[in-house]
Amino acid sequence: MMFKKFCKNISLLGLLVLFLSACHHEKPNVIYMPDMVYSPALKAQQEGVRLPVPGTISRDFIPYPYKNNPEGAGRELKNPLMPTRQVLVRGQHIFGIYCIACHGASGEGDGTIVPKFPRPPTLHSEKVRNWSDGRIFHTISVGQNLMPSYASQISAGDRWAAIYYVRVLQRAKHPTSEDLKIADEE
Ligand code: HEC
């Protein structure tokens, strides 16, 4: 009987010791080699390292301040290029590489990847025709739902050129009265 009680107490004591040692495992009472435990050497990226000035960005990162602000992008970003022949040819080239697979050659949303990839909306909608270049730039730069961002693949200049080419496609389907007059004269 005594023995049984003794055992019970011992095991309880054992549990208690385990418990307490669990609390203390980060700070042992005895440190054999304090020089090694408390090394004066700094770990990488800890205090003491000269940190870059707050707000520093990497050399190849161009900040895009409209990430969650498509309307602001649409209002404030202007196409820095002129729609010269060279820019339009470049835009056609970029569209042919990056956009055509989904949006199709004429922008109707009938690219070769469809229907394996969900059909994108036409680029000839009143909505997109009325979008400013900046608003389209936003979609290409940030992505939109299923459409991924192309910011890392297409330089900003090439994005603007591709937008001029989208305008070419739109105008071919929805010619202005000016365009029709010229067509009549020819
Ligand atoms: C992987 C397929 C894919 C590629 C490549 C792609 N898009 Fe898209 N795009 C989509 C889809 C899908 C949507 C519709 C997203 C949504 O549901 O809002 C879309 C939406 C758009 C819209 C907005 C249309 C609207 O009515 O809201 C524009 C403008 C656009 N894309 C232009 C481009 C241009 C320019 C390129 C090439 C630089 C391009 N896209 C490349 C799939 C793609």
C-alpha cells in the first residue's frame, strides 16, 4: 500500500518536474560556455546591418501607385507615346505575342486558347472603347480576374504601344465618321 502511494507521488513529482523544465528550456540555469552562447557576432539582417533608407526600392522595380485604383489610373495615366506607324507596328507585334492567344486576332475574344481557357470579353464593347488608355494600361499591368498581370513580361512602353493597337482594332470595327469619309473618297 505504502509502496503504491510512493509510486504515485513519484510519478506526480516526475510530471511536475517535466512541466517546470518545459517552462525553462529556453533559459538554462547553467551555461557552460557563455562566450559561445552569447556570441558577439551579429546574425545576418539583424540590428547593426546598415539598412537601406526607408522607402528604398530595387533598381528594376518601377512603382505602380494605382494597384487598387483602376479609376485613378484611368483618369491620371496618359499614353506617353504618339500613334506613329512605328508605334502601331510595335503594338501589333506585342499584341500578337501576348494578347492574341486569348483575345483573338481581332479582339473578339476568340483566341486559340479558347475554350480551354474561358473566353475573354470582346475588346469592342462600348465599355472598353470608352475606357481611357490609362484604364486599359491598368488592366494589362495589374491583371483583371482571370487575366494575369503582364507587368513583368511587357515593358511599360510596349504596353502603351499594344493599347494603340487595340485602338486600331476597335476603330476598324467602329470607324469614326472621319474614317468613313476617307473610305468614301478612296
Ligand atoms: C491568358 C489569357 C489572356 C491574355 C494573354 C490577355 N488577356 Fe486580357 N483578358 C482575359 C480575360 C479572361 C479577361 C476578362 C477578365 C474579367 O473577367 O474581368 C480579360 C480582360 C481584358 C480587358 C478588359 C475587358 C473588359 O471588358 O473588362 C482588356 C482591355 C484586356 N483584357 C486587354 C488585354 C491585352 C491588351 C492583352 C495583351 C497585352 C491581354 N488582355 C492579354 C484574358 C487574357
